[in-house]
Amino acid sequence: MTALADIYTKLPDSIDDLPPPPSEEAVKEADYRSRHWSSSIPGPLRPGSSEHKQAVAAMFRETFNPYRPSVINWPKLPPDVLKRVTSLPIWGIAVQTEGKARLRMAAYARLVQDPDMKDAISRNAWEENRHKEVLSKLVEAYGIPMAPEPPYVEPKDVEWAYLVTGFSECVDSFFAFGMFKVAQTSNFFPAELIETFEPVMQEECRHILLFANWLAWYRAVMPAWKRPWFELKVLAVWAFLVYERLGLAVSVDADGQEHTQDNNFTVNGTKEMTNQDITLADFMQICEMENAKRFAGYDARLVRPKLAPNIARFILWALRLVGRKPRLASEIEAIPSVA
């Protein structure tokens, strides 16, 4: 571990108590290390082995990026850009999603006995809370109207809630990577806002990398007699997520007014960011390319989330069968902006 990483070995309870990097060079180093990491452990990292477990924990600890939401300088937006940003139907559910994720991961971390995995998941919960702080600061800075947040109640079935959060993030992040790229290439968000959010997007990549490797480790060390029930629970989680994304989340405020929020906020938010020139095939291609780029810097021996990329590849295959091929990357980059 480098001297810079040593500064952040123990995270404070309060996000604002996080010590700032000691220099501008340290900021750049932290950003680089958050995207590039390889284990010094030789040989394969087999899930279930102590080598794999230690490497996963080290990856999450050593790739920590010490940005602080309270000191983010939110750029001043022109009126037309501000209107586009504030009209996106994603902010409320995004804030709530991060709030639930923090609570669920912290609750699950308390149940984990293995010290390496406990440390990694606890850090994940801390970072989810920071994501919520970032989104809350954005909402405040730009005066985005929000439905009231529901109370965050610790789940009764902690493992179920952790699985729901982990698998949901694996899917949502895959599409969010594409959505973020569309926002960048379409000029929907100004470059300053893209730069501000970039560390958060890369952090999501680290989060789902941790979850995928935790899942592989957990399955490998699980007693055989527990495995069938666990796999049934995983199937039930996926059924729940499909059901959830086919409907709308409904919240009721103190005055009895209902507010609906779209659980497909990453995909549907993209529709608001671009014109009709980006097809479904284009978007699936963008998501797949961006997903590969974000994972490219991490040790190839670590497990990657596979379901969302495989779904995208299947959709692309099916679209190609009916003659709807995605454009080349260079052509997608040249699509006219919405501005």
C-alpha cells in the first residue's frame, strides 16, 4: 500500500472529517489509483481462497478516492442547461437508492464474520452514504424539486436486502455508464458537471466489482447444504427486480399526496438526454463499451459482473438479426448534440 493510501486506512464517521489529499499531485494519484489496481499476489485468485479474499479487500481499500461532497464547486449552469438538468426524472429515486444502499450494506457488514470482507463491505456502505451526500448537494445547488424521502428502516431480512441492492447496482450501473457517456457526447450536461460526477461513476464500478467478487467468494465458502436455499433466494431476488422495474415506486408525503418514481431511471433518463438519432442498438453498444473501459484498469483475475453485459450482447445479437446494427463508435461520437 502506498503512503497516500495509508492516510485513508481508517475512514471517519463524518464524511466532512475526511482529511484532504496533501497536494495536487496526490489528488491525481488518488484518481489514477481509483481506476488502476493489480494485486501483488502471484498466481490465480480462486474465489474461496484466502488469496482471493485478501486481494478483494485490498483492491477496495487501496482504490479509495478521497473526494469530499461539501467542497465540490458546482458549476453555474445557463438557464437552458439548468432546465434540462432539473427536469430529469431521476434525482429523487437516485437519492433514495443511495440512502437505502448505505443502510442495507452497513446492516449486512455487521453480520459478516470474515474481517477482510467485513472491512470492504463497511467501506462500501460509507461510500454509498457519500454518494447520497453528493446527490443531495447537487439537488440543493440547483434547486431540484424532490418528493419527501421515506424513512430508512433497517431490513428484517438483511441478506435479502443486500442481495437486492447488489444485483440492482450491477444492472443499473451498466446502463448508467452508457447514460453518462450519452450525457457527455450529447452536451446535455456541461463538461464541468461531467467532470464533477466522474469520480462517483467510477466508484460505482468499484462497488459492483466488490459485489461480484463477494458473491463468488460467498458461494465458494458456503456449506453445500445451504447452497440450494441461497440459489433459490437469488432467483427470487431477480424476480423481484424484474417486477420492480416493470412498475413504478409510489411514495406518499405528509399531506397524503402520491409521488411516482421510475425504477428504470438509468434507461429512461437517457431518453431525456438525446434526440432520436441514438437507437436501442447504439445505446446497448455504448453501455457495453463504457462498461469494458471502466473495468479495464483492475486486475483481470478478479470476477466481473456478467449478467447485464450478457443481456446487452443478447439484445445486440437479436437486433442484428433484424438488420438493426449499432453504428461504429466514431459515428456515435459524431451524433449531433441536443443543445
